[in-house]
Amino acid sequence: MKKKIGAFAAAAILGASLLLMACSGASEVSAETAGTSGADAEEQAAGPGGEDGVFTIAYAPNESTEQSTDARNGLAEELSAALGCEVEEIQASDYNAIIEALRTDKADMAYMGPLAIALGVERAGVEPIVMKADDGDPEKAVYHSVLVTSSANTDINSIADIKGKTMAFVDPDSTSGNLVPTSEIIQAFPEENLNSDLLHTNGEFFEAVSYSGSHQAGLQAVVRGDVDVAPISDQILESEIANGNAAQEDVKIIHESDAIPAEAMVVAASVDEETKQLLTEFLTSYDNEAYFTEVIKNEGARFIACDLSDYEPIIELNEVINAEE
């Protein structure tokens, strides 16, 4: 997970003809194509959109808040000018819905966490093209999963104290809210012979275990005392405290994971290589701070180029955890 990300080789300058190819030149996706695998769709479709030439970006609920609407719209407008076609945004109910939208060409690009990327590669042949990095520094293209409890909870001071407590994971498809904390807990209690199924069953390792639905909801459940422990992305925790949604003195971090590769923009298998180049060039030069603060939840971050190799550790971890169930 601490793999260094290679430098991005600058994309070639693309002319007006490429702009037309990116949007209006996409071939029609038939009903049969929409039901094929990502690999088949790549062979049958030549471009990011359907016959209407609309490029669609999908966001998960974490990136879809009232404060982020203007920032998302701003990126869509600027990308529309760069592509030479209409760009629209859709909000999906969860990452499974996003993956299905990418698989069936109802979405062309999406912002996804590492575990969702691993699942998207398996189910839809998605490809990561840029990833988030603090200050645009490749060495900082990572984040961490932290386990938090209420500062008032004096019985829990480290990961060693969580057995028999109540836990609210974030979502089955969350990297820092489920996959990584599951792995970290299994490693912290080797004598328990744990697996993912045991960790997510009431009365086995935890007294009670649930899914909060979002990092923010899990944090609030801890602050209110509804649950003893919850995992959260350290960057989302920092953002929630900075925005006044939680007080730093009310939250206690009891464990921090190893580094996790950052979230990424991925494209559907049907998006052609020229469009990928154009998108990568646009996103790596995009510097609207409101977008990174409100949508990406990481003030000062920027996008850097990436590829599938950056997510191999998460793909392998997911395979290991699933194999234990």
C-alpha cells in the first residue's frame, strides 16, 4: 500500500478533431452491448457516451452533499468545454450502482474508493486514470483508516480494547470503512481465528455490529454514544472537524492503519484511449480548490496520473479477506 506512484508522462497535444471524437463521435451502444461484460463493451463501443454525445460522471453519496453541488457543477462545465460536449452528473445510491452504471455505459467516469475500484475492475473492466494526492505530491497519494471512539469512553484506548464492544462499519464496499479495518482487526487478534463473517455477525467478536451508511454517520454515532467504535477515513475525519460537524475533543483515535492508495477517477471500459488521454490531461491540471475541498473532502489535494498497478495491494487484500469467509 505504500507503493510509490510513478511520474506522469505528459499527454500529446490533441486537436479539435479529437474533441469531436471524445463526445459526438461515439458509436451507438445497443441494448445487447449494455448487457455485455466490460471487455465486450470495450470492443463494441468507441467512445464515452451514447448517440446523444453526453459524457456522464457518477458520484457516490459521500461526494454528493448540498455544499458540493456547485463545485461538482463547476468541474462539469469546465470539462464540457474541454471535451466539446455536454457533461452531466448523476448521484448513485452506492458503489454497486456506480459499477453497474459503468458496466452498462450509463456512466462514463466515476470517483471511487480503492475497494470499489477492485470490484469495478472485476465486474466491469473499469480503469483508474487519476488519483487524489495531497498538494499534488505522488508521495502523498495515500490516506488511512482510523478507528475512533468517544473521548468519554475510558474503557477503550486501543484496538486491543474493542472485543465485546459495539461497532458500526461504514459500508460493505468501503475501503477505509470496512475492508481495511476488517483486515487490521483480524491481524490484531490472531488468537481469535477471526474472519470477515465473524466480525460482521452480532455476538461473535462484537456485541453488536452494523453499517452506518457513511463515514459521517458513523462518526456521529460514536459522538452520540450510539456505538462504541467506528472506522473512518482520516481525511474525512479531519474535514468533519474543520467544518464544525464534530469537535476534536469529543473524538479519540484508538488505531491507525497502514497507508491506503487514494481514491481515483475511473473510466468505463468503453471509453477510448484518446478520450482517456484528454481526461487525464484535464484532471491533472484541474486546480479549482472548491472541488477538492467540497467534493473530494481534501483541502489542497490535486489529481495525479495513476494506473491499475497502484491498486493491486487492495485487489489482493480483498481476495484474501473474501477467501477467509
